[in-house]
Amino acid sequence: MIILGIDPGSSRIGYGVIEKKPGNIRLIKAGVIEIKTKKTSLKYATLASELENLLKKCRPDIAAIEKLYFSKNQKTAMEVAGAIGVIMYVISKSGVPLREYAPQQIKKAITGFGSADKATVAKMSCALLNIKDIPGPDDVSDAVAIAITAAHHNQTLTPPLKST
């Protein structure tokens, strides 16, 4: 089973692709979708296009995304919420089942502690994947942790939207 984990952001979206087989998970690919434009409408269009390309390349069986957590900066929260909407739409439109996890759920699934820091989550993700490190910024290691969380959870999948 191929699982795509996504760490949403306003201009930098982390992704991690893992493969789950009985008794084993391995990292296939991880990186960042960087949106350089400042225009909101172009940001969302670029994100949609880049995500569609990623979905075509990695062909996941399941996708997982981190739920928006409370943010002190209202403008940033609005931009991230918009990006999450685009991500959810593109994934649902593709027919890939989508799971959502709160940050505390991800931390608990990876480390056993819902208040773990990013460094601990990254270190435990590496241990679970039997790799030395996850290259890139925190967005990438967060996305990989989201994918691992989806691999370990056994919950009802969100049904895809019917395209018309």
C-alpha cells in the first residue's frame, strides 16, 4: 500500500510517500512543494497543479493530511486553511481516500506522547523507517510522520467525492 502524507502550509507544503507491507514500512519519496507567488489565487492554482502532478507520479492508495491547529496569526491561519481546502479537493477529486489527523494524534502515533517536539517526532519517524535522516525542512519530516500515522491507524476512510 502506498501512502501519501501532506503537511499543509501557506507557501511550503511538505509531502512524504511511504510503502506499507506486512511488518514493514519504507520511505519512497519526500520533499516540498514550494509556492513562490504572493497572489493568493495563483498560490492555490499552483498548489492544485503541483499536487495533481505528485498524485500522478506516486499513485497513492491513501492520502493523509494534518488538520489545521489553532494559530495566533489570523492571516496565516486563513492562508493555510485555504491550502487545506485545495489539497482536500484535489485529493478527493482524484478518488484517493483521505484521512485527517490532529497534530497531537500524529505525535502520539509516532512517539507515544501527544506533546512531543518536532525533533523527537523526526527521530522516531527515522527509527520506524530504519533510515538515518529525512532530508529537508520540518515540513518534510512532518509529512512523513503523517504518512506513518495513516499506515498505523485503522479507521474509516473518508469517501472520495464523485466527479461530475
